[in-house]
Amino acid sequence: MTVVDTVSSAAQPAVAPTEAPDAQAPSPFVLTLTCQDQVGIVHAVTEFLLAHGANINEHQQFDDTVHRVVHLRTAFTGPSELSLETLETNFVPIADRFGMSYRIHDQTPPRLLVMVSKSGHCLNDLIFRWRAGGLGGEIALVASNHEDLRPMAEAAGLPYVHIPVSPATKEEAEQRMLDLVEEHDIDLVVLARYMQILSDDLCRALEGRAINIHHSFLPGFKGARPYHQAYERGVKLVGATAHYVTADLDEGPIIEQEVIRVDHTHDPRALSTVGQDAEALALSRAVRWHCERRVLLEGSSTVVFR
């Protein structure tokens, strides 16, 4: 399928220095869609954007020839008066005609709830990227089943909520997490080494909006002391997998994986350090790509427009 950008690229008049900086600023949006492959999809999208005075800034698509499905992501800007509601309403006839599953997003950054336990490497990395403006979303608060990472969160000016978890209080704790999602308008829950297994009901409630990270050795080692097991077997690759949360433990649709080569000089402690680096990198990329609307779910897999 050939992509043709039919949207006018004529330069816009410069804003006079005396005007408010955002008075005539174009409004940025992102359209993502999935549908069966058929003639006219790109033409319909670009024609729609042209009709609304929009300019395409970035267009990516993947034609899945195995399943005959098209995945598309188009970032565009429109006139300052163009609203998300107008776009959503006016796009319905096109979506219906092609049988599209779609979303249109404005520039509002997603709000994140970060769940942690005792290990702080992933939280520290997320906070750094958030404060540097490179995470793509806004960390609204941090919650944990332990108090260990409160100083790290509060030093960054983030609210920290302690939610103790025991077999007797697990259901209550999970309801508290859902309450936080509701109270703080959370768009994405990030399990940044949160060492609790979520119930099937909670996984379903957070479907498509919760990301987890876990180590992934080649071969894999489950259970206690995985880095000691890896050392004993002489692994040569250490990695991490970031994925959406599902009821199948650590088997949700994969967003990103990081692999780092190691050798016989890496003792269990060194392997753990390398593994933490891999976890932080994979998780931050997955979160950023999700926040930038670059991840499209496709069954048990994903399409990621980097």
C-alpha cells in the first residue's frame, strides 16, 4: 500500500512577538487504527485530515500480510480551534465504512500510577526520565506494599501511598489500587518491580493499561534466586521483558525486550546489576512508546511504531 500525503504543507504565518505564545499554536493529535486490509484506507484518512485543515507530521503503517490487517499511526496538527470531540465525531463514518478499530488522542500526556515494592532501580529511572521530559507521560503518584521507596518518591515531589498486602487483605489492597486509578484519573499503571501477583479480576480491569517488567534469562529461571541459578548455569545473555499485564503470569503481549551479553566473570551480584539495567531500559521504553500512542495491541502480540 502506497502512502500519499495529500495534506497541504504551506507555511503558516509567523506569530507576532506581541501575541500570546499559544494563541495560534496548532493543536497536535495522534490517530491510531486497525482494520482489515482494503483499498482506500490511507486515502480516506488523508482526505479526512485535509478537510479539517490538518497537516501530517508523522505517518507509519504496518500491513500484516499474514492476517491481512492494516495497523496505522498518524501524528498530525490542526488549527488551534480544532477539537478532539470534532475529530472523533466526524471520523465515525470513515471508521464504520472500513470497519476500523481506532482512537484519536490529543496532546494531553497520560497520567501514570507507578507500583513498586523494595527494588528502586526502575522507579529511579522512570523518575529521572519524567523530570527530564522524556517519559511521554506524567507520574501522578507512587504506591507500594512497602515503605522502603518513600524517600525516593517524595524527594521527587511525588505522593507516596502505602498499601500493605497480605493473603487476608489482598482483595482489599487491589480495590484500593483501583480506587487510586479512579481518584487520580490514571491512564496507565506501571508495575516497576511490584512483587505481587495480581488477581485475574484486577488484570481484566486493567487490560491494555498496565505494563509489567520482569527478567528474562536465556534459558529462563523461575523461582527463588534466579541470578544464582543463572550463574550456576553459566548464562551468556541476561535480559528483561516489558509487557502488558494479563491473567497469564508474565505472558502478556510483549512491548519491548532488552538483552545484554555477559560472560564467566559475572558473579550473581554482577548479573543482578546487569539485569537491573536491562529492566530499567526495557520498562522506560515500553512506557514511553505507550504514552506516545506507538503501541497497538493485536491479540496476544503488539505492533510498535518506534
